[in-house]
Amino acid sequence: MATIKGMTCGHCVMAVKKALMNVEGLTDVQVNLEKGEASFEEERPVAADLIREALAKAGYEVA
């Protein structure tokens, strides 16, 4: 699970979900706007830096 900074609307939720779905090894991505959180399953270990980088490219930050 990751706490995401900068989400304010449904568009943000979709952008975060898309960014995380494009990280190889992540599946079952769920994003909760009210809690400001994203959860996912890992098919294999995924470096936290890759997740942070994908979110940063989408314009968001891991808190």
C-alpha cells in the first residue's frame, strides 16, 4: 500500500491507477481518493523506487 499526495478528483484516481498498472510486476491496483491511498499486489518484488518514479512521472508523490 502507498499513501499518495496530490490526488483531488476522479481524474487523479485514474491517473494514479494507470501509472501503477504500467509498473511491471504490479497487479490488482486499487486507488481510494478519500483515504489518499493506493493498494496493489506484487507478482514479484517491485522496488519502491520504481513505484515512486512512476507516480512522480504522473505528477503525484508517495507520502
